[in-house]
Amino acid sequence: MLQDGEKGVIIQRDKKNYAVAPHIPCGVVQPETLRKLADVSEKYGAQALKITSAARIAIVGVEEKDVDSIWSELGMKPGFAVGLCVRSVKACPGTTFCKRGIQDSLSLGLKLDGKYHGLELPSKFKIGVSGCPNQCAETCIKDIGLVGRKNGWMLLVGGNGGARPRLSREIARDLTEEEALELIHKIIEFYKSSAKPHQRLGAMIEKMGFEEFKAAILGD
């Protein structure tokens, strides 16, 4: 029996069938990809197609013997839905499509996805990019969140959902895209070197103190 994450699959409740979750960066998908997902799903008798909270489209309820063939026919990379890594980068439509967008969240989200998706870290890690303060990408409960404002990006850190939810906290604002990317790199590198195994970023910040963490990232 395959384990969670092995060959890019997720074991289902019945402990017999699996979900295949291809990577769809920031939830942007082309029509031909949708057709391919539908055709493969029907061919292998999937129980459902499920749009996930990470904006993936999972083919749910397939047999282990079909997993390799499904991946081969899809021709897509797996989404890192499990494991100690950057699991998802969620981005709202931003100025690309949304009338309320202030900053280009979709473009920045795709850059972050290309750089960090699947990166191994001490614990699971989620990033959100919202193009305005409405925070449709749920940036307030992401390990790292960016919120578009009139004067640039506000950077949030340390949030998470789950059984013990934690709101993220502002570490900087009025950032250019380049400044935001640089700070995110510093945060991730510091987290990689400082956190204990399975310790979320927010828990690490809480233990060391927010001001100490802020000083470590921004300097005195």
C-alpha cells in the first residue's frame, strides 16, 4: 500500500483508494487541462473531482494499480498536499481580474509558487497573497502572507489554521515586490535554520518572541 505523499497520492478514508492531486499553480488552469482531468477521471472510474482548499483539482477515489498510469496520462507535476514542505501558495485574482485589486497578487503568487512550492522545511508551510485588504487568499492564517495596499505590500507572518488556529502578525508594510521577495527569502532561511522538527513558523515566533524574531529578520 502506498503511503501519503508517495507517488504524489493521498490515501482516502477507506484505506484502499487514493486521491491524485496535480499541481495547479495559484489555481490558474487552462481549458485543455480541465478536459484532460475529466477524461482521465472518467477512464479510471474516479469517485469524484474535488476542488481543494489549496485550489487544486484532486481526482478522488482511484485504485493503487492505476496511479502510475494516471500520472503518465496527466503529464502534470504532483501538488505537495502532504509532507514537511511548502504545500501551497494561494493567490487571489488581484489586479489581473478583480475590480477591487490594488496590487498584482496573481503575478507575485506565481513567482513565489515557482520558487518555493515543495521546498522542504521543518514543518508544513503555507503562503498566501491577497491583492487588497479583503484578504481573499486567507493571508491572516498563512505562515507567510502578503496583502496589497495603496503604498505597496504588507507582509504578515506566523499564521495557521487547524485545531489551534493562530492569526498572522504584521512584520513590515509599504514594500515593493522586490523588497517583499527579499524579506520572504530571509524569513524562510531563518525558519529552516532555527525551527525544531514539526514546529510551525508561528509556534517558533511565539516561543522566541515576536520582537526578537522581527529584529533577526529586519535588523536593529
